[in-house]
Amino acid sequence: MTEKSLTDSYISEITENFRTVRGNIDAAGGNGKVTLLAATKTLSADIINYAIDNLGLEYIGENRVQELISKYDSLHRENLHIHFIGRLQKNKVKYIIDKVEMIESLDSYELAEVINRCAAKICRVMDVLVEVNIGSEQSKGGVPAQEAKEFINSLSGLENIRVRGLMVIPPISTSEEYEVWFTKSHKLFSDIFGEPGSDNGALLSMGMSESYIEAVKCGSTLVRVGSALFGKRDYPAFPEKPE
Ligand SMILES: *Cc1c(COP(=O)(O)O)cnc(C)c1O
């Protein structure tokens, strides 16, 4: 697969894709309640900026530190919310701590301590989501579902991080199985944070290109969509090795 470039035909393709994905989110009951975050790995800053300037894109997720750093200065960032969504190595936190609004992939106490320390250094509080390995897959990051609550409690002494909710990446599934994983995730989330979208502002990040409709039906408040917006790209399937 070749790298995407901003040709007229690509522009009409992604324009249509944004309309379709938003329509599907609304039709699944997510109207006004669900944040559409574009997973922008492998895309040039030009393409991302086009979507920001013309297609109303406000949230992006990057999952590689190096790639985020190399695009960062070129992005139109005035109204842009940047999340880190990939596996994160402790020694790379310092490169993104001042660049992202949220880290969605917190899954160990050691990583939390490093984020806390780096955030304290620049006098900010970093919003994080706790990644839960809902399918108990060995190949994936994330804390086990049955440990999520205790893990979150263990973070309460870290003053420079704020746990905002959960992020899940379920096993690749059929549509019906996705609903089972997402229902389970939603229940776990409600047990810890209360209903999604309620006053506490807690976030439940679940749903990707193959599963965002099911995720929205099951109470997702943030979907992370890549290929359904920008077309298929040449990136490795999950699991990825940690950045
Ligand atoms: C790439 C990526 C996505 C989006 O994947 P698509 O299948 O292209 O929609 C979502 N979440 C994470 C963590 C990703 O790395």
C-alpha cells in the first residue's frame, strides 16, 4: 500500500467517509454524546490538517511517540485535542507530556508514576484513561478487568494524574461478540465511574473501524476510528510492540 496523499479523489473519499461515520454514530444513538477521535497513525500532517480545517476534525489519536513528535509542529493545533493511544514506554513519556491532552493507554503503576513525575515537572495534571484488557489476551496491554478498580484506587496518591475513565480494545470479533465485549466493558465502567456521559464527565473509549457502531450502541463515549475515515493503511495489526 502506498502512502496517502492529498489528491482530489482522496479528498472526496475522506469527505464521504467522515459523513458516513458520523451518520452511523448518530444512527447508533451516539448523537451529541460520542466523541469521534481519528486514529491518525501513518498519515501526513497535510492530510490531518485538511480534516481539521475542512471536515471538523477536533480529536486525533497517535500511537507512536516518534511519529507524534515528527508531526507535532506541523499540525494545526489551535482547536485540536491530541490523545496518545498506543503502548507507551516509560522512558518516552517525557517526549509527549507537554504535547498530548490525554494518555489513553495507562496500564501499570510504574508508568503512572513516571507520567505523574513528568507532569509535576511541568506543573500540569495529565488526564489518563486506564486501559483494560477486557478479553484477557496475553498479547495485549491493559490491566485485567477484575483488577481495574483496585488499580485505579492505587493511583489516588499520584496528584499530577487524573483518571478520566477506561479504554478498551477487545479481541477481533464478529458483530455479536463485539456487543458482548462492549457490554461487559460498559458494566465494568459503570461499576467504577457511574453511567457514561453523566455529570462526572467520565469517558469510555471503545470502538474502532470494525466495531464503532456496536461500541456506540453499548455506551461508548469516544470511538477511535482510523481506516473507516482515511482508508486502509499499511500498519501492523494488533498487538503492537510497546513504543
Ligand atoms: C489504529 C488504532 C485505532 C483505529 O484502528 P482502525 O481499525 O484503523 O479504525 C484505534 N485504537 C488504537 C489504539 C489504534 O492504534
